[in-house]
Amino acid sequence: MTRYVLHRLLALIPVAIGVTLVVFSLLHLTGDPVRLLFGLNVPEDIVQQRREELGLDRPVAVQYLRWLGRAVRGDLGMSITTGDHVVAMIRPRVGATLELTILALLVTLAVSLPAGVLSAVRRNTAVDNLSRVAALFWVSMPTFWLGLLFIMVFGVWLGVLPISGRAGGLWTLEGLRSHVLPVLTLGLPPAAMFTRFTRSSMLEVIGEEYIRTARSKGLAERAVVIRHALRNALIPIITLIGLRLPWLFGGAVITETVFAWPGMGRLLVDAVLKRDYPVVQGIVVAMALLVVGSSLLVDLLYAVVDPRIRYE
């Protein structure tokens, strides 16, 4: 296992470099960031002076290598609108984004696994039909629309939950209340997809020979479902979790904007509106690396769920 983890960590290096190269190239394809920042009415000599100060007058390849060299040392540059270090702007926001995405993932699993298993065990019953209709409804709901709906119902009409901000940590009642709507907004739409996938995976496993053998031995139905069927059905579900992690971080950008959540997503939107390309570049790279690191954790879960898997 240790050898596998070291191998995967080394494999992350070219992936991380590739991510930075793609992000850097795409941002420079959008146009001259200084001209976009100043507009068309500012004289060219002033714009050119600012380009030279930021090093944007040099070839793109030189700019990238200089940026990569500083990034390796933990320096992602300076904001061109505030003059602050990008790392200093991102660092206090990482915790808020991770907190939101991890809690949303827990909500997704807490809703989808029981619903998917129950739907598969009671196939073609009222419970199954209700679960499928509910899953179709939630999966069709865009994240931003669901957030606005929650704000209208629970914040404006009922007035029972705060509609913006992050009030401290989860250990206080007010902090817990401020987490409810953003976490549900981010966690419920993927729960619908996970429910349908769990149902399909469980139906496939329940039809296997070893499940019939377990039942013929007289095991209780609950033990057959949880101990034998669900454990094997979890393997493709873990794969789906790994594939959906980028979507989860992308959804966090929308959710943080809707609920004024002080995370990296909201900072990213602010930076885009201000055309602050060093901040945009730093946040996109940081989010991409978080996704890559999370994918490594998902891979390691395979061995926990299925002891037959051994990493060499």
C-alpha cells in the first residue's frame, strides 16, 4: 500500500504540471488581461507600462516558466487589483470550501445509499416508484435554481434559516443553521443521480449466485443485503464518487455565490468580474489540485471496501 501511495503521489506531479499549463494557456487565450482591466479608453503607453510591471510583455512560454517556478515555491503572484499575495487571499477560503463540499458529499451519500438500496430491494413497488420519481425531480433541478428556491421558502417565507454567510463553525447552533441551506443545495442534486446508480448496482448484485447461496444458508434478509450485496455494490459507486468530485467543486462555485459563502468559489467569481487573472489562475489551479488529491483518496477506498484488491 505504501509503495502504491508513493507511486500515485509521484504520478500527481506531471498531472499538476499539465493542469497549470492548461489553465495558464486558456487564460492567456481570452485576451490581454491589462487591456481587459483598463478598458479601451486608457492610453496605450499606460497599458504598456503596466504590462512591463507585471511581466506580460514577455513571450507566453517565458511567463509560464517564471510563474511555475514561483508556484513551486508557494508564490502564485500578486493580485493586479488589490496588490495582495494570491496565496494569502486563497488560504483563508480553502477551509470554507472544503467544509461545504465534504458536508455536501456526506449528505449525498446519506440520502442516496439508503434510498437506492430500498428502491432495489422493493423493486416495482410504490416505494421504488416514489424513489425514482423523486430522483428524477432532484436531478432535473439546476443548482442555482434549487438554492434560490430554498432561500425563498426557508429564508423569506418561513424565516427559519439564514440565507447568506457562514456564521462560525458547526459547533454552534447559529453556525449549524447557516450551513443547512448551502449544504443541501450542493448535496441533493447529486444524491438523485447516486440513488439511481445505487439502485442499478444493487439490482445487478442481488441477481448473483452468491446472494442466492447466502439466502439458502438461512441468513436474515438484512444481513444478505447489507453484508453481502451492498458491500459489492459499493465498488462502482466509489468510482462514481471519484468522477463526480470535479462537478462537486464546480457546483460549490455557484452555491457559494448564491449564499455569499466565504469560500474559494465566491472569490473566483469576484476575481473574474474584476478581471484579476492572477487570482483566477491561482484558484483554478488550487481547485484542480484538490480534485486530484481527492481522487487519490477515492482510489485508496477501493482496498477498504473490497479486500480482494491489492495495490502493487
